[in-house]
Amino acid sequence: MTEIIRTSGTSETIETDAGTARVTWHRAEKARLLLAVGHGAGGGIEARDLQALAGVLPAHGVTVALVEQPWRVAGKKIAPAPKTLDAGWRGLWPALAGAGLPVIAGGRSAGARVACRTARELGAVAVLALSFPLHPPGRPEKSRAEELLGAGVPTLVVQGGNDPFGKPEEFPDGAYELVEVEHGDHGLAVPKRAPLGQDEAVRIVTDGVTKWIASLG
């Protein structure tokens, strides 16, 4: 069983038009790709899926950069408007690209939306969307599918089976892949009564992402 891995890495701060961002690097010895992943509007890089990916992927030749948006670094509790999130992401992108590796843009929840909106503009080779918020809870008519479908690069969605922001069956047809974490909520947590444990749910995430990245060539 895969455990939830709490990782440590080397952090650096980066000045952007939206304020001071922070990147924590988890480097692969012989890296061929860089996965940069941002957090959601309700939490930071301590999220179980982000930590697990940072712990697993470097062994597969993928350096992982966990990105903290300026509002989070500043200790604020509420995320700013999407255009400000995009500005922060754009501002730190040169530091990511400066690693000299092809960059996969990623994020969870609001961070996934940022990655989708900016992927082609910034030259990302692919997008990883963890818990993509397809719509606000209970408001399926407020779809954000256009952001996902407009990413314009190979895209993987990892979605909880019981995510109130959009269950897997709600997602439209499109040029992307989807891995379902059965019984998972928006944080990819599974209830104790579920037939799979939390470590198994995390392994679905890491195995799915590892397999997808390998398919990118």
C-alpha cells in the first residue's frame, strides 16, 4: 500500500505582479520533465495528492515543483480573482521554464483552472488537472468545461467519484483523459465505509499520473 508521503524540498521565493510566490522543488536525479503544480483556493501544497506526487514522481525522472500563490504566501485566507491567480502563475513561469525541462502545468481545483487557462500561452507540454472544479457545488449550469476543453495540450483529469464540484460522469466528451478515484470527494478523501482505504486512493492518483506522464514520451 502507498502511504501519504510528506516531503521536504528546497524552497525559493519569486516576485510576480501579484506578489511574492514560493516554489518548493523536489528534484529528480536524472530529470526529463518538470511537473509544476499549484494548490486550490481552500488549501496549500500540503494537500495529500500534491505531497504524494512530490514523493513518488522524482524516482520516475520527473522533478516536481509545488507552487504557492502569492495570496497563500502572504497568509491570506481567501483566494483572489482568477485573473490575479493567472498573473501569479505567469510571473513565476520563467523560474519553472528556467530549469531547462519540458514543463507540465498542473494544479488542484482552482490551480487546475489556472493551468488550463494558461497552458498554451506559456508553452506547457501538457496539463494535469487534479479535482477540476467543473461547476460550483449544486450549480451544474455554471459549467467551467470551456476552460478544460480549451487547454489545447494533452490533459489528464484526476477526479473523485463523489466530488460535489463535478463527478466524473458529468464531464463532457473531449480530448483529455480521466482517472477516477472512486468514492473520493473534492480533496480525494474517501469515507471510512468505502471499500478502498485512503492509501489505496492515493495510489490510484500516483499510479494514474505516473502512467500518463510515461505516455507523453
